[in-house]
Amino acid sequence: MEIRLVKGSDYYVISPLINEWWGGRNMSDMLPKLFFDHFTNTSFIAEKEGKIVGFLIGFLSQTHLNEAYIHFVGVHPEYRKHNIGRKLYNKFFNEVKQNGRKIVRCVTSPVNKISIAYHTKMGFEIKKGDKKVDGIDVHSNYDGVEQDRVLFVKTL
């Protein structure tokens, strides 16, 4: 498996796969092409035999100069449990550290129990929210009305 930097043309391969990889959930709107054009130095593609099997879209915060943010990560369902996600995260963490950043943030939906478990396993802490859902701290309306989110932070 090879991990490389993302390029603009990867959008046209990944975008049609997102909803499928998320079990039919409509997620593709959350990853517009601008991420593939403007964050190419901090976003990565995992390929196996020329086929995209995973990706991580992340960036360095322009507001918080000690922070970076992971916007979207996906691994092909047939390639999960092969440490592809861990390799992508570690590649991002290394890039973040090389740029003098020490904090990584990301969010997920409270319904995404797999993501919540994965991030805590990767050493992320859940930030205290204004309510709890199934025992997990959640930030109400974080991404709009009825768009509650679980917020994560990891110190490198």
C-alpha cells in the first residue's frame, strides 16, 4: 500500500464512493472539491494496486496557529481493519508536527458510534458538551439546527 498526497482529480474518484462507503448515508455533500484543491499538502490518499482504498482530508488552522483539523476520513469497507486509517492519521500527525502544530481537532456525528470509538482508541479526547447522548458529550446544533456533533481533541 502507498500513501500519497491528494490531488484535485482524486475528488472525481472519491466523491461518488462516499455515500456507498458510508452505507448509504448522504455524506458526499460534506466533502466539496475545494478540499482537494486547497489542502493538498496536508491531505492523503491510500492506494493499493492503483485503487484508492482510503483518504484523509485535513488542514492546518489559519486561525489557531498551534492546531490542525481533520475534516473527513474514509476507508473502503473491504479494507477496514487493515490499519489503513491508522496509517493515514499517523501521516497527518507527522505533517502537523513538522509544521510546528501540537493540537489536532475533529468532529463526528453522535450517531457514528464507530467513529467515536475509533477516535478515542486513537488517543483523542471528547470535549465536554452541553448535553449527553447515550452517555457521550455532545455539542448541540454545532453544524446547524439539529446538527449535533461530538468534538475531539488530541495533543501530539
